[in-house]
Amino acid sequence: MTRYFRDMAGYGPNPPDAKWPGDARVAVQFVVNYEEGGENCILHGDEASEAFLSEVVGAAPWPGMRHWNMESIYEYGARAGFWRLHRMFTKAQVPVTVFGVATALARSPAQVAAMRDAGWEIASHGLKWIDYRSYPQEKERADLLEAIRLHAEVVGERPRGLYLGRTSVNSVRIAIEEGGFDWISDTYDDDLPYWIDHDGHGNAARPQLVIPYTLDANDMRFATAQGFNSGDQFFAYLRDAFDTLYEEGEAGRPAMMSIGLHCRLVGRPGRAAALQRFIDHVKSREHVWLATRGEIARHWREHHPYAPAALRPSRMSAPEFIERFGSVYEHSPFIAERAFGLELGTAHDTATGLANALARVFRSASEEERLDILKAHPDLAGKLATAKRLTVESTREQASAGLDALTDAERIRFTELNTAYTGRFGFPFIIAVKDNTKEGILKAFETRLENSYEEEFSTACRQVERIAFLRLKDILPA
């Protein structure tokens, strides 16, 4: 099997009821990224200056040199921006989660004390605020362990949450393997928390709770192309996102909104005013849960604990897969054999997903192979049924439509129609009996006898696919 490790399915069209406290329509979570003093700087042992998320237009790293303007912009975040945000959130009594770079926290003891006094949750933002995309795994792992050690030394306890930010493809796996995080946030893929239980390469690992983060409702867009040009744009975007989620929550789909903030960006007066307007907007509505990420994690563990799937086709061996799904297409295990070789992922661990994979094989089979599959189906209420020689699936399906309890007159009519149909088309009449009553089946029988061979071959093939889907619904979640 070719495994596809990205999850394109998620919760699908029917996400779980979050059951937020107080019947909240939406959970709102503010993040303050504390990175000032942890950015790239040759004073920190880095090869070049920082070039990311600042007021410097077109900034680029300066190899081997200090960038005085860049450093002072970051210093603004620590010296002034942080305290403006601290006053704003504490006055409004809004809980905050800090993504704290360990080295930045170590260089800002007064700010750490203020965070703790305010009861803010201080999560890890890694050891240094640098790009890990090309880091060797062992070096990245060593940095994470040092970040945890230093964080505990500076804050007084180890971090229970993690958002690295500038990740490598290994970052999430390394965090899960460390084993001490209640939640991680290095994803942007959902509006609700969720569990993962693989390391990104398909190997089993301990279940890990993920609380997705955001790059759209984020003040970083003040410092990026096609971003926010004014506080009004920032406020309008946050307000519209919140109002949309609130309406969806009223309709029975409560979700979570994350807001990402940076002391040196939104901490500037002209932007802070927009943030204050948004806080006021949120607090003007009832049934809103303002929470830290740790509180959201505890709630999710209580109300939506990890529950392993009973059956995951994408994780099966070839023998397991063929044994379990070889009979979905009547007497045609080659469909499952070929489907196993497709690129399968979590999206195929449902009835809808696996039905599509099997149907792809069926559709790409030769016309002769598809005809053989049609011929493999039994007559409805025919001799095989009378002799109790149907497959388990066919027996159950025909019984669901009452075809195992026909009157003598009905049995005679079915026999006549079976004979006429097979004589005309060369294969048995096929219909998804679970979708029908015996009266509806008889009517379809009579109608479809008038089709051309091409029309009926196509119709029968669609019914084969439908039967397969209904069979899979008995095995897998829809």
C-alpha cells in the first residue's frame, strides 16, 4: 500500500458538538507570542540577523552582522508592546496563552513575573525563534529538550503546551515522542481540537491532542505582503471571523477561534486600538467562552477523549485488507487486491472513502472484467437464494427487502423477470435492494427491461458501486 499521511478528511461534514462550558457558541483563545530576545541575532550565536515579522520592508538576513534597526524593533515588543497588551488583557479580564521562546523568556524576567501574576498560561515556543526546516532531527530534538529545561528553570514549571512555529517536517513527531505535552499547536487545519495517534510516517505513537493555531487571524499579516494595512482591516477581519463562527455555533456547530498576537506588532498604539475594539466586540456577546489553550485541552479530554478507530483500512496489511474487503464486490477479490495498491490515507478509512477507492478500481477494469463482476451477482429471489447458497452479504441484503418471504405469485413473477432480463442482457438484474422495497424492485425490473444494452450495463455498474458502498457502511463509519 502507498500510504498518504496527510489527513484531508478531518471531522467531515458533521463535526462533533464541542460542548463548550455554558453552552458557548464559540471558544475564543488569545495567544501572545513572546519572541523578543529569542530571534536570530549574532549576539545569540546565530549566523545572521533576523529578517522575519518586523517593520523593516524587504528585510533580509545580514550574515555575520548585527542589524541595529531590527534589534530595536524587537526590543520595542519587550519594552513597550508587551506592557500595553498586558494592561489591555488584565483590565478586560481576558485569559491569555503565551507562546514563549525559552531564551526570550530568560531575558525578560519582569515580563515573566507579570505573566504569572496575571495567571496567563505560558506554553513553549521553542528554544530560539529560528527556522527548523533544514535542521537535522537530533539537533532539533536536542533544542526541544533544552527549551523544556530552560523554560522550567525560568518559569518554575515545564511547559504543557507547544507551538514551535517555524517547523520542520519532523517537529510534530519529535514533540509527540517527547511525551510531556498536553497539547501541541503546530497545525492550522481545523476549527476544533483533535487527536492524532501517528507520527506523520504511519507508525504508532501515543495519542496526542492537537489544538490548531491560526495564521489568518494573526497580526503577523501587518508585516507580510497582502496583509493588513491598518487597524481597521485587522478589526474587520477578526470581527467577521468571530461573527461567522458565532452564527455557526448557534446553528449547532460550535467551534474555536484563535487570535495570534505579537508584542512588537499589535503592541504598537495604532494597532492596539483595533485589538481593543475586537475584545469589546467579543465581550459584548453572550455564550462566548474565553479560555486558555490549556483549559480547552482539559475540556476536550473530558468531553472528547481519545477513542481509537476499530478498523483502519489504510493501516492494514495486504492479507488483512483483502480478507476484510475482498467480498465487497461479489465474488471479485481482485478489486480489493488492486485497491490496496492505491495511495490510501485516513480519508479512505470511512465507508465513503474506501468505496471510492474500490470504485476507482472497478471503473478502470476492462469491460470484460466488469461484465464478469455483473455475472457474479445472483438472481434476485432466484435458485441460489432458494438453495441458501448466497453469500452472507447477499442473503442479508435480499432479506432486508423481504425477498426471502415472497408469496407464490411474487416468486413466479421474479422468476419470469429474471429469465427475461438475463436473456436480454446476459447478466443478472442488479439493484441495491437496501434502497428499495420488493414493490419498488419489481417496478425497476420492468422499467429497466426496456433499456438498451449500453444503458443497462452502465446502470448495473452504478448499482454494483452502490451495493459496495452500502456493504462498507455496515463495516466502517459513514
